[in-house]
Amino acid sequence: MKESRLISFWKMSGSGNDFIIIDNRDLSLDVGDLPAFARRLCARKISVGADGLFLIEPSLVADFKWHFFNSDGSVAEMCGNGSRCVARWACQTGVTAAKLSIETLAGVIDAEVRDDMVKVRLTEPSPLKQNIPVFLESGECGLDCIDTGVPHAVCFVASVEACDVAGTGRQIRRHEVFQPKGTNANFALVLDRHKMRVRTYERGVEDETLACGTGVVASVLAAAGRNFVDSPVDVTVQSGEILCVYFSRAGDVFREIYLEGKVKMVYQGMLFEEAYR
């Protein structure tokens, strides 16, 4: 068998979002086209399989920075659940202490790790836009839109279980209103002033995922903008796990936004070239 250069990696799961993490702080990773590398590694059944790939690199303004690629190879500015996974990885492997900072394309975020619970403070969101009219195959709907590190559209529904998340989500994600970048699509149900249920169609994964941290935050802030909820809010995602969102509000401005939930370290392994060539 031809000798292969091995690459160490970790597999993590944050409330149903799964990620591959590669420590590239020495900048030694040499795999050519990084988007293609991410696509091949994230392909399920024929490689490791994941919702996304994180490359950890040195930072001048934080403990480290990451480059994040969705499973389709596209670059994302921010990932809530992924940030929680990276934070636990850094703490668990001794890269940082339990309190740390991470440089992302959306800005520097702070994190705190307590065993398998990780809490991250997200960057400030864009102003909330309410009732944006969008025409879909099923008719017109009004969407609330906010950027919580990446763009999100929120549709409030009577039943998340009855939603065609893949079909309707795909229409919203690629709708002309949100071009050229597109948007993530969330389907949200408010249960009471401190509980919600959310399902998300993720841009870059191009399907429903079991959880989306920035989507959960976007849905909570959209609900707060309609005076449906108060901080903190427990959100049940499609995996069945609960993510907690904290926020403060001054008029129409949301501040001090935190996302908290469990993170699993699934396994550590070594990549053969066959996994990504």
C-alpha cells in the first residue's frame, strides 16, 4: 500500500450539528484547494461526513481563529454550534483555558466551557426586519430577517412538525429577495414566553440540519421583536436537544446575546489521503 501522509482530526457534535476540526496552528496543512478538501471530507458514507469543517489557526486578536467551510465547500462567516464545538475542543485538548476567545469572519466571540456545556457570546446582530413579503409556491408569506453572524429568515408556524422544511426551506434559501448570498430558513413555533421549537434549512448544507445555533438565535430574536418571548429562551431543535438563548434589549437593539448547550467529543482519528483525494 502506498504510504499516505496522515492528518489528525477530531469529530464533534453540537446539539446535532456535527463538525470536523483540524488543528492547523502551525500552518502546515497542505491539501491544495481547501473548499474541495472540505467537500470531500464532509461527504457522508464515503469520507468522515459532517455539516462543516473547521481549520484552527493562529490569531493576533484572540486565542486562535478558525476558517469554517460548509459541507458544500462554501465559506461561512459564523457558526453558533460550531463555535461551541471548537471551544470545547480547545479546552479539552489544553489549547486554551475554560474561558477563551475565537476570531471569526463575523468578529471575535467569547466562550466559556463547563464540562460538556458550552456558552458563547455572539457578535451583535443586524437590525431586525419584520414581515418581508416573499412569494412561494404555496403563496405569500411574511418573513422576519436578521443576520446573527450569517443571514437568517424566520417563518412563524402553527406546527413545525407539519412543515416541509426541505422543500419550503430551499425556496426561501434561494429566493430572489435574498440574492446574491441567499439565506438560511427557520421555521419557529413559540410555546410560551421562555420556550420555542425551531427547525432550520441551512445554506451551505442545502438541507435541514438537526440544529442550527445562529438560526435558533435568529428565531428567538425575531420572536422577541414581536414581543412573544423574554430572555432566557429554551429552544428544542430537531435533534431533540435544547439550546438556551440569552439576550438583552434596548428598544429595537439586541445586545449581550449568548448561546448555550451541550457539546459531544465524538472521536479523534487520522485521515488518509484516500479520505480527501
